[in-house]
Amino acid sequence: MVMDEVNLMVPISKDVYEALKRRDNFLNYLVFEKFACMLAFRKATKSAVEVYRKKVRLGIDICVYKDDLTRHKVDAVVNAANENLEHGGGLALALVKTGGPEITEQSEIFIQKNGKVKVGNIAVTGAGRLPCKEIIHAVGPKWNPWEKEKCCHQLQEAICNVLRYVSAPEKALQSVAIPAVSSGIYAFPVDLCSQVIVMAVRSFVEASPPSRLREIRLVNIEESTVAEIKKACEKFLGDTSSLEDRESASPSQLPAHFVYGSIRLRIVQLPENLTELKNAVKRCLGYFQDPSPPSVSFPVNWSPVLPVDVVAETMIEAVLSFAREHPTKKREVQFVICSDDVHAREVVLRKCYSAIYKLENRSDPLSTESGSQIAKETASCEPVIELRGSTPTALEAAESWLQNIIQIQEGHHAVIENNYIFCLGKEEFADLSLKQPSSVCVSEEVRDGQAKLKFQGPPDVLIDVVLATEELLLCMQEKTIAEQKKLLCSMYQPEADELSEGDFDMISTADYIRISPVECDLQEFKCRQKEFEKAGLRVLRIERIHNEFLSAAFQKMTKEVDGSSKLTYRLYQDVPAEFCSSVCQVGFHRMYSPPKEQKYGAGIYFTKNLRYLTNSKATWEMDSKMYVFEADVVIGTYTTGKPYCIMPPAMDRNAFTFYDSLVDNVYYPEIFVIFNGFAALPRYLLTCIPVTERYVAP
């Protein structure tokens, strides 16, 4: 899937944290298998702290961050690895603990195929549950003071190999996070390590051709290491052209005015023309003619010799000294900067923040020394559950499911609404009863074509029973998916041999599924938005779907025996959020979205009229999001359906020729029923919400 990874924080109480953390592995398994999402328990923390940023050649930003690499959001994270890729300690162990066993498994496979990774070289694996796409395992040198030059060369080579990989033309990586490789258990001196890494980055960027790479982040959690990296950057790259703020905002997001005492200081970026510059100079001259001026302006780059940071610091100090000496005199001071001088603007902003924070005896958020204060604040924060997924829809489904689990701890009851309950037989119910303590009561309810299981009992016991039930229902769903995969394999014919089910399982979904957002300013979005609004639905999001395997199967379904094409319609189906991922992967199934009444047969129901979707909603559901698939559906020849139909009837008493679909009305069909999920190809997934005003009686 091509959509960038998205994440969501779910705040929880400490009691819920303790209850669910004990079931971490089980919850992770269910969330991943049901929704293709990752789950992690965390203490709520502030965003990453950026202490340095410099835009260099080709528009690449080199940044320094104080952050935990296990939660740092970039395309690729670099791990300080050993030659055997044995992640037994330090950063490597932390990444594996958070990322999961997939990292270790892929590392072992790499070693089996390629042997040890030589010092200075890299290996690449998946990232597991980490918030990045890949992990680049860089093997740095063990420090030997007698071979200083060799160690520096090997470290430089490791960093350059990382950068060669992420900037390769075939890669779509835009950002990489690099720690101080070898500075941990390999004992490379931090100051020298920092200098080698920064010099390697600078040399590579200066010599490299254009690529998609936009950010090289030097990320470490230790304050002393962050300080050394920043120092090396300032030495070899120059003063920072950006600044860190309490929430890691970019310089363009920072306020361009500051108030200290009676002084209001503004940074003004004027258009690049002589008239405006002359006006600025006139305002400065007017200051001396008027004994009580409202404002005064200064250009910050008046000196061709002194660097802008020195000029800015001197001028700011003079302004603030005036404020201390004359507290009753009000002035508005403007620092005027040319529109294209982004560097000057950001340096002045940084100096303003630093000076004012020092005057007020507050911790300067622009210095790395404030890290300890941040850590103290973090320690008192409430815990959260972080969910990560490839699509917003999957994330919302996972959150909704998780909220139901959270509510169990806060009450004494739970409800599972899932149509796979219909698939549970005597054997499955017997298995559930064995896992059900006497203190838990379970009842089943079937109404309007929907099945529910209701649970009551002590929260701590109830959670285990509910999770065990969810696992059983997941097994039922996986059986359905396995059957659909088997059918899909039989219909997909690659260039050579037929694809086996085993081959299908080996293929990553990213290789055959493309899910991409449709921007709201495109006609593609606006047309659908207008259609849905007419039906009383407000479109929140549209995702475009392309599944290579489903497309191939659909094309076969559209062909008649004589080679002509069957009739297809663009139709809609409302699917519960938890099944949207399955539809995208293996197509539609009657278990995902059955109607309240099967008036026209036991098949897969679609509608041509969007109003049917909202009319079928109960009043209490009108505030809920709806997930509507737009699909191309093979209608072919059709006839009126009946409740008892388990497949389309034969045509004209010919037992060998059957109708393709069933409808509610042959002359004016609005509802269509098909009996093969591959006869419908999902094209778009629209997330929407009913416009409730439409349902208010006058």
C-alpha cells in the first residue's frame, strides 16, 4: 500500500494501562491480524526536540534531534549493529523490543544468505511495529586508540553507505534518522564520533546527485550526545538556520513578535523592492525627529562584514537594555528583513527567543540543557496506546474496536457485534464455554440480520473472555479470507505458470495493492462529493484502490463464453470499518455487509441509489462514520430475486445457462445481488457521515 503510515494516540487511565499491558502480546496479535495495524503502550510524551536545522545543497535539511529512535517518525531508521546482526543490547535491543520479532527474523535470514556484515557496510530489514518503513543496520567500528584513522574511515564509510542507500534513484525514501553509531558499547569517543558523522554527511551531500532525500536527521536520546552532534554541525555546517521550539514547530510557525516589558519587538519580512526599503529607512529617521515615536525599524543585514547572528544578538541586547532602563517608555521596534533572506529571519527569531527566556529566568527551549526539564514533565504524563496503520480507515476501525475493550475495564459488560458469530457451531461454542469462568454470563442476540454476543462479569476476567471470543471470530474470518485467496489464485494467470496459494501468501500486499488518497481539490473528489451530498452524506475522505489480482479476476468475470463483455454498473456498498481491509485485499463477501432482510437472495448486496445506504441506518447510528465502497459490478443478465435464492436461477429452462445477478425490480433496478465476490471490483473507499439535519422532521 502506498499511503504513508498514520498514527493515533488513544489516552487511557493508569488502571486500564495496567490491565491491558499484561495482555500486550495478545492485543498486538489481534489488532495486527484484524486491522493490519500496530499497537504500542507508551507514556504520553512531547514531540521530538529539534535543536539544529540547516538547509544545504539540493534543498536537503540536516537536523539534530533529541528523541527516542523507537518512536521517531521517519522513512528509515539507522541501527548501530554488529557484524552478526545480533540485537542483544543498546539501541539495537530497544528497536527490536519495540519493533517486534520480525526484525530479528529478517536479520537471521540476511546472515544465512549473505554471511556477516563487514565493518562499514549495511544490511536492511523491515521495521516491524516501528514508525518507519525500513531499518538500516550499519556496522560501525569498535574504537581502538592505536588505529584512530582506520576507525574514523570505517565509521565514515558506514554513514556514506547509509546515505547511498536512502538516496538511490529506485528508493522513495525522503528522510533518514542516524544515531551516533559506535559511540555506545563500541566506545567511540562521542566528540570525535560526532565530527566524523557530520563530516561524512556534509561530504556526501556536496558530492551526491539530486534524489528524493529531503532530511538527514541526527537523532540521539542522550543530552550529552545531542550537544556534541549539534556542536559538530555548527562547526562544520555553520550556525543553525532553524530553531527548536517547545513543540518542534518549524521557524515559519513561530510568532514573529515578542513582548518584553514596554517593548514590542517585531520581525518584518518586506517584499524585495527599493520603495519598501526606503520607507523602512524613513521610519528609522523619523525616530530622531519625534521625541515620542510609536515605532522604529532597523535592517538586520546592514553590515557587509559582521555575520547576521552577531548583528542580531547585539541589536536585540540593545533593545532589551533600553526596555530595562526605561520601563515606562513604550516602543515598537521592527527588524526589517528582505523577503528572500530566510536564514536571517530564522537566526533573528532564535536570538529573540534565547534572549527573552534568559531575561525571564526561564529554561530556554532553544538549548539542549532544557532536555532534563522535558524529561521530568514527561514522567508525570498519563499513558496512551499508540496505533499505527497504513490507512486512516484501518486506524479508525482499530481505535473503535480498542475503545470497546477499554470500556470493559471501566464497566462490567461488553458487546461483540460481528456476523461471523453466525459461523460458530457447536464445537466453537463448546470451546468458548471451557474458557468462560462461572462469573461471566454470555447471551446471543440476532436482530435485523445482525448477530451480537453480550457479556457480563468482573472486568479483569471479562477482558480475557472477550479477547478469546475475538480470536475465535478472527479464525472464522481468516478461513473466509483463505478461501477467497484460493479462488483468487485460481483466477489469476501470470505470464508463465498459474500462481499457487503459497506464492500468494509470500507476496507482500504492498506489491499488488495500491491505496492512495484523492485530494479534495481534484475533480475526481468533487464529483463524488456532490453525488453523496444529494443523498444526505458528507464526504470526509476518499481513497483510491487498485488491486492487481482482483482486477485480473474481475476482467475474467466480465467476459461471456463467446468473448463479448457483460454489462457492468457502478454500485455502492456500506461495509463495517473492520472489514474494509479485507475487501481491499481479497474482495467482497456476503458476511461483511449482509442486509437486514435477504429479500432477493443470499448473496452480496449492492445499491445504485446512495439514499438506500442512509435509509437503512437506525437513528442512533446517524452520528457514526460510514465506509462506502464504490465498485464496478458485473450485472450481466438479471432477474427478480427471491429470499430463498442461494444462486441465480437458470434462464429459459436451460439448466446450463444462468442469470448473472438478481435485482429488486427488473424494469427499474436499485438493488443488485451477486453471488461471486470477484464480480465486483472495489475502486474507491469513501469515508462519510450522514447529514443529520436531513432527518429532522419539519
